[in-house]
Amino acid sequence: MLVLTIAIIILAAVLIGAFFQRITGMGVGLLGGPVLSIFLGPVQGVTMVNGLSIINAVNNAWAVRKRTDWKRFRIISAALILGSLPAVAVIHFLDGPVLLIGIGVFVLLGLGISLFPAEKFKIPVEAKGPLVAFGMAAGFMSTIAGIAGPSLTIYARLTNWDYREFVATLHPVLVVANTVSFVLKLVLLGGVDFGGAPLWLWIVAIAMLFVGAWLGDKVNAKVSTPMARQLATFLAAAGAIAVLVRGITQLV
């Protein structure tokens, strides 16, 4: 009974994460990551989240490909890969908890700035430098903490990027982010551990991805752009707080 209860909780987290990801561009990693890490362990949990996130991001990217800003996607993806490289070096020199706390604080401060109404915080949408900088930050945070979306959400708010277009562009970006994290794990750890979850759980979890995406697609048309932006900001803040708490807990 306990095993079944745990499986239901995990599958519910994946379903809800996929639902919100279709609407806001974030969800599976932010909502599913902590749950899977608790019940499967940090290594197996993150491994499963990485695998599910790649599948989910590919499915979403294909569904919204016509609204994707492919020019920005190429710039963000290149910057994301560049940002992932120093993260690998930093991991070896700084304690994990310190990094997690730093990332959590950074994201929360960034979100606070992005919500501030002052015009001086606005970024010209045509400026390439900030796009590269936030892309690198996304790669850095994705490699260390498994979250790339919050950094780009801050950029989207500061530039007033059309939110539907931003979400459509974020999906293929997350394909790159999760794939890079997966490959880095292979290089750094010499392999990945799939032993934490049975095959049937993987199969049902993948099915939940598609069900959640389908439900999100149905609801998405009824969600206003301001509401979708608020949901994304809330998820980004929740993810940052989760990372911050995880870092403090590990430090203590």
C-alpha cells in the first residue's frame, strides 16, 4: 500500500507539472523535481526528472513550433551551453548547499526587480547582451540546480516579451537545457542511475506527461496572458524558494 501511495504522489506531481508547463513553460522540473527527489532519492529522482523533462519539452516544442521565436532560441541555447561550462567547474570548488542558497537568493532578487514598476529596470527587446546574459544564467542554474526557466522568466518580464511567444520559445530551450544537464551527468558521473524507479513507473509517468500537456492545452486557450504571466512568476518564485530551502537544509 505504501509503494502504491508513493507512486500515486509521484504520478500526480508529474501530471500537475506537465499541465502547468504547457501553460507557463515551467512545471515538470519545479514541481516534480522536489517530489521525486524525496521519494526516489536525489540521484535517481533528478535522473528521472531530467528524462521526463526532455520528453515533455520535445512534445511541447513540437506542439507550439509555429509560435516559437527561433532566432532568440538559437541565441539563448548557445548562451545556455556557455553558462553550463563554468557551472561544472564551480561545482568542484564550492559546496552544493552554498550554490543552492546563492541561486535561490539570486532568482528571488531578480523576480523582485522584474516586478518593480520603475522604467529604469526595463530592457530593450532588441538588445542582444541581456539575452545572452540571462541565457548563460539559465544554463548555469540548470546545471547546478536543474532550473532554467526562472532566469528566462525574469528576462521576459523585463523586456515585455509577448508571453505566448515566450512560452513557445522556452519549450525548445528546455530541450537543450535538460539534454545538456543529462550529458554533463554522463560525463561527470560516468553514467546515470535508472535504478530508483521501476519500468512501469517510467511508462505511466510518460503517459501522465501527455495527459497533463493535453489538459494544459485545453485550459491554455482560456487563460489570459496576464494570468499566465502571474502563474509563471509564482512557479519561478516557488522553485527558487524550494532550491533555497534545500540548500539551507543541506547546510544545516
